[in-house]
Amino acid sequence: MGTCPHRRRPSSTTCTAPATTRSSSVTSSTSRSRGGRRRAPGAPRDDLRRERGPPARHRAGADPDAPGRRARRRPPGRLRAPLGERVRHHRGGAARGAPLRRDHARGAEPAGAPLGRGGDRAHARHRVGRRPARGPRAGQLPRPGVRGGPRLHGHAGTGRRRRARQRRRRGPGRGARRDGVRPHAVGRVGAPVSAAAATPDAEELLLPGAGERSLAQVLPAVCAALGADVPRGAAARDALGLPAAERACVVLVDGLGHLNLLERGGHAPFLRSLLPGSAPLVTTFPSTTATALGTFGTGAAPGATGMLGYTVRVPQTGALGNLVSWTDLPDARAWQAEPTVLERAVAAGLAVTSVGPARFAGSGLTNAVLRGPAYVAAEQLDARVDATVRALRAPGLAYLYWGEVDKAGHHHGWGSWQWGDALSELDAALARLARSLPRGTLLVVTADHGMVDVDPARRRDLAADPVLGADVALTAGEPRALHLHLDPGADAVAVADRWRGVLGEDAVVATRETAVGDGWFGPVADHVRPVVGDVVVAMTGAATVVDSRTQTPASIALVGVHGSLTAREMLVPLLVRA
């Protein structure tokens, strides 16, 4: 038996059926609508195709030659649109490629489109849905009254039919954009994050001061919340507002500044959810890992710990020691003799576990500022999360360190996509950690410092500048925070004036006496005073001063740096989930 020429497949048999009739098989298969109500036979509505998306034969797994497929006609002379140009239902908006009207948020009609019927007005877009609406909850609304037009396909997420101008309930990420406000402008939308976060300019200079919320208070406050009696614990807990708990997890993210997180919070939905109601902490000067960890781990200022930068001058030998790799330095306990908060907590009977990479177990920096707890080695972030969850099956404190965010910032800059990816990876892992911790566990997330991206045009090399290099015997610290140790007999005041004349607005320059007296390092012990440079330099903006005599080309070429007094470097988050 031949096939009707109105069907898709060609046939050599001539069709004698009138154009307005259908075979009984087609009629019986289409005489009942999806809602169960009978409808009168009619011509297939092929003119709806541009509104309802690709026909079924183009969907994955469809068989275009399946038997029993009814014919689809298109108006004479109209060519089928290429598959790539067909569009699905679009909630009443214009077809893809057509300009949208400005007076409708969704673009109800293309600009200049005529309304009503007849002539050019009989285009498929204007004939859509003249039959009664179908569906269990569509009621008796005519289709033109359904917001967004007919829902011809049951795609996930399309929701129920709605009356005209009835808006669907908007979930996260679906709200209309406010004028002039980005969707992820955290700290600008909703409750203010804090008074400090609402006003500080990233270039504003901040000094750590007594009585402020500071990084030194985190571990004492957490120990006090767990019931351990540690010095300054109760006052720190009151200052930070931590609730009592049986278990606590403290996560320190290297290089995650408060302002960095605010501006790149779109990569961190979990951390961003903890920002409302929080307030940042002030870290140490220099705002660098060794110095900040010294204060974080002991609760004491850098002037007491002697952790005064990435590199320091050793008074006994005059050598330049590295506080991170702990090279060319005395024994860690001899250099940093202040007791750590964690060893005090262990002595008070608290179970404490530290989770980090294997190379940090027993290292000089760990022994100097984080000694005391049991150490669990785990390399990848997911492994560290699992180790932390296992450690907190019983009441106690777990400390977790992660440094990949800082690493990405150094090599690519904190504004790079690599930094954003590192933040996303961290955020996903911390969200899993929060879900996996026992109920009632106190989760605290903080950081050691922020980060700025340097301007190579504002990078100066002390070794190549005879004015800056005059009378300077050794440069310690880092490109954003320098300790200048001078030649014997050199005048520190004269050197400081000379540096101010060269650097201008790119730096704050002070003599040792001025920096110590102004509290840059907190109270400075007598044995730490020689570690402070004769002249101390804090860079501003995106400027740096390097010394190619003692620094490698790779370290000089770093994109992201830190160490100075700007708010972007000095403010770190304190995010609490109880």
C-alpha cells in the first residue's frame, strides 16, 4: 500500500484524500488531548514549531521513521527554518535573533510587531495558543492569558501555567537584577557585612591595634568556646561572639583576604553565604604568612614572637634567615619561645588535631608557632576534609590549613581565573566539610592575609638604584614590607628621607624607633628589637621594591604579593557556622 504524499517519506502512489481529511488511524491517535479532554480533529499545528522548539524527530534517541507518525504540514511556500535557528518556548519573549521591546522585562513582542490577526499579523507568533489551555492546573484560561505562552513540552523547570503578568516564584539566582547592582555584589546587597567592610577603601592603611578584632583572638576564642582554660580566651570569645560547643573546626586559608573574597565571592557560594552578619579581622604587620601564623598560633604580637617577615636578619650571625622554609635560622623553639595556644589547650585536656601536608609535620615553622597537637598528614583538600571529619567524631578541636589559594594568587594574581578556580575548589570542599561535621560542630574559617596584584611599572630594584641602595647592607622582609639593615655608622633618618624622596606616594617609610613607637609590631621584646630593620618600609598601591642581590628572578616576577598595611592585605575574614 502506498504512502500519502503529505507524509514525510516519498511514495509512488497518488493520494486521493482531500487535503482537509485525515486517516482514521491518525484521527484516533490524536483525538484526545494530553489533559484527557476530547478535541475536534484539525490540521496539524506545524506553524507552532518555532515557538515550541525542535520537533520530536530531532531529539536524542528519536526515530524519524517510526511507524504511525502523523503528517506535519507547513503553509505553502514557507521553508523550514534550519535546526539551529529553532527555539523552544521562551516565556513570552521574542524569537531568538529578534530585538526585544524596551517596555517589557522579558520582551513580550519583537519591536514593531503588529498585534491582532490578518495579513502579516497572522504570523505564527501571533496565532499561538488560540485553543483552550491544557493541563491539570491551567483552568479555563485561554492560552493568550497564560504567562509566557503555552507550555508545549514538559521540560523540567518550566513550572505550571500562569495567568498573564503572574510572576513565578523566584529562587536563588533568578531574581531580577536591581539597577546598578551586580548579582554577586556581596557586601552591597542585603545586610551590611560590617562597618569596616562597608567603608574601607582597599588602599586605606590599617595598623593592628589593641582592643580590635584581630587574628590573634581566633584560637583562644575557640578554645574558650570548647571549655578549655587558655590565657585571654574568655575575652577573645566575647569579642568574637562564638557560641559554646563540644567540637570545633578551624580552617585557615592562606591568602584569602576579606576584600578579595568580597570581590570574587561569585566563585564561593558557601563562603558567601556566611558573610552576612560577619565582620573582618585585622591581621599582623607584615601581613605575610610567617608573621600572621606566629600571632595566630600564639596569640602574641610579632614584636613578641620575632616572626617579622618572610625573611629576617639573624642578630647573632647577620645572615638572612627564611621563616617559611626555616633555613639559616636557630632552632625553632629558641627563636620563638612563646607558648602556643594549641599546646596550652592540650595541657588543659582538650583533644587537638592538626591536618596538613606531610612536609609540614615537624617543620621549623610548625614547631615554632603550631606545636602541641597531634599531626595528621593529608595532601589533597578532599583528603584533609575526610581527616578532619574523622578527627571530630569525638569532642575536640581540629585545625585545617589550605595554601592553594595563596599559591594561585602569587603566580597568576588574585584577579585571575586561576585564583577563581582555586577559590571554587576550596568553597566546594568547605561546603562538604560543613555537611559532614557532626551536628553542633563550630566551624570557623579565617585567613592569614589578603593579596594585591603588582604593577610591574612600579617595581623598583634596590640593587639597580644607587639612591635606594646607598648605605643599605641587607634587605629583609619582602617586596611589600621591607626591613632595611644599614651599614655601620649610617644615619637611619637620612636614609628614610632619601627613600621618601624616591618613592613618594608609593610607600610609608619610618625609622625603627618610629615604627616600634607607633605599634606596627605590637609590644616589641628586647631580644626582638634587633630583628626590626633600622628603616621599615610599607609599600602602598601596587608598588614593590625588590632586591635582586638576595631574591630569585622567580620571586621578583610574582604577580600577587602581600605584606603591607593596605586594607586589601590587612583585613581577613572571620566566617562562623555553628
